[in-house]
Amino acid sequence: MDKSLEGSITFAKKYLEDLLSFFGLNTDVLGSSSDEQVIELNVPSSHLNGFLIGQKGETVRALQFMVSNALRNNEYEVSRVSVDVADYKKQRADRISEQAEAWVKQVVDTKEPMHLKPMNAADRRVIHQLASENNLSSESEGEGRDRHIVLSVKID
């Protein structure tokens, strides 16, 4: 059994396709790797988009968790997984980026730190990336559902 990156992608893709078939969705999942550490699985748009995404993306995160656990339990080399349904995550990241640009501008203009609302890890990652591109400091604070980012001007 191939436990390499390619083997991990193949297993994850098949596992998610089998999982989706339980919901009556027989579709080809697109599998790739953005880098050596994360498997990207994209489920094409269907009549089940809302159901598969769930409220605030909770179902898609649950699918992601299940695929990741299956990879870990079967001792695959790569077990970090990102599942996206009908480009939901990509569109959400774009919206977060647009919103974050206003926050970045405000921090740069006022030089005051800004505490953002709590958000999930994927959204925080988008903010951290944008902050570093704009030479700002970004730090996650808090625990669990209260985890949020503090944006501030870098002190050299």
C-alpha cells in the first residue's frame, strides 16, 4: 500500500467519495496537494451544496475531520486535509480578505492595535497571511471558540 503523498491523496479522494455516496451523491472529487503538507479535496457543485457545507461551514469541517482521521488511522504520510464544497471556502477566504483589507488600513492609519472577532483557524490563517504581506503583526489570542486575532503595527 502506497503511504506517500500520492497514496494519501488517492485514499482521501476515495474515502470522501464513498462518504458522499451515503448521502446519495455519486461524484468525482478532485484531489491535489497545495504543498507537501495539505491534501486539497474539492467537491463539485451539486443539489446538496447547502447540506454538505452546513451552517457556517460546520459540515464541511466535519467531513474534513473524518477524512483526516481516516488517513491518520491508516498511517498515511500526509493527514492534513482541506475539503471544499462548490468553492465555498475559496469564496469565504475572498470575502474575509476584502474585510481584512479595511482592518489593515485602519490599523496602519491609527497605529492602534485591533482585536478582531473570534473566527475559525482557516479564517485566521487568511488574516495572518494578509497581515504579513502588509508588514503588520498578527497574533492569535484566546482559546477554542473565543480565539481571535490582534492586528498591530510591527515594532522594529
